[in-house]
Amino acid sequence: MDHLRFQTMQDELRGLIAERLGIRAPTFAKAVRKAGRLLPAPARSAAQTLITMEARLAHPKLAARTDPSQIEAAETTLRSALERHRPGAMRAWRRSLLVGEIAFKIAAVIVAILVFLRISGLA
């Protein structure tokens, strides 16, 4: 695999990270670092493999000794993890937690009022 093809692949993956996770960064390495735990563990390790392979592919002698199947496997792992990620899932989850919290607080206030009325003998 030549360095130009590898750069194109990294740019595609960086675009996929921007599209799916909403993380914009000038380089692939910075995008992966910003993504952090938003990526599953296998995808993070695959991304780190791609980052380390970038330096090897920049050097002509090391590029000749680099196994392209390792790069392709890491790309496939990262790409499949990103394609499975639903862009609005995190916002929907946070919204449902907020609604649940508000409902719990309203129920707690109603119970407190009913207990107060019961203790004071008004109900």
C-alpha cells in the first residue's frame, strides 16, 4: 500500500468520524484522540494501529516491509464500528434521561405533598 492511498483512506475515515460522531479535526490522529471513548475499544485499537502505520508508510524501506492486510483489517474494523454508530443516538439517550429525571422529581413532589396532607390530617 502506498502512502497516497493510505492518506486517502485516512481522510475518508476522518470524514466518517466527523459525520457519525460530530468530531471535526484537521488530522486523523487528532480526530481519533478527540473521539476517545465514543469509539468502541476494538475501533480505538484499530485507529491506533492506523496511526502507527502512517509513520511506517512514510519511510520507503519500512513501507515495503509493512503488511497491507494488517492495515486493511484495521480499516475494516474502524469503518464497521463507525457505520454501526447512529448519529442521533447519544442526544436521544440524554433527552430520555432528562425526561425521566423531570418525571421522577414531579412524582417526588406529589408524594411529599400527599404525605404532608396525610400527616396534618387535611386529607
